Amino acid sequence: MTKTNVFFLFGLFIANLLVVYFAKTKLALEEVFIMYSFLFALFLFTELIQDKLLKKPKKQTYLLLAINIFRIFVCLVFLSPIILNTEKSDSFFVINFFIVYFFILYSEVFIKYKNIKK
């Protein structure tokens, strides 16, 4: 994971904590920390896999697509207890999770595209 991604993720974490705290949402600060810990670990793990496997120039596009599908699947497994819990469905957590997920994904794609252009 590049320095830019880490700083972006940390800035996004602080911004999300401030929004949760000042907007007085139903989301607890611990839940935000758990969510970011999971996303950081997921993106770090898949970034390491990409770095190892992308050294081989063969089928890079399919590999990147497979890694993103893997990320989505792991995220759905992570969210499944919350989604499947009919007594207490916390839709705000799920919405917040996917907003953060897509911000991180967008930043990763943007940084990789920027590095390719150099």
C-alpha cells in the first residue's frame, strides 16, 4: 500500500469519525474503527497479492478483476451478520461501509492510473 493510500485512508477515517461524532448518528465510534481496520487489512492483503502476481505480465486485467471480485465477496461475508440480522438491521453501518469502500477503491484506481501515466 502506497504512502498516499495510507494518508488518504487515515484522512478518510478522521473525517468519518468527525461526521459520526458531530452528526450524532446511530453508528458507534468502535464500529467505525472496526470497519476501517477490516478495510485496511483487506486492501493491504490484496495489494500484497497484486504486487506479487502482477510481476508476471500475463493476464493482468483478469487478475485485477478477480482480486476486486474477491474483495467484494469478503466484504459481503463481513457484512452478512449485520445484513441477515432481521431484529436489528443497521442500514447506516452498511451504507457507511460501502461509501468508504468505494472512496478507497476510487483512490486506489486513481493512484494506479496516475502512476501508469508517469
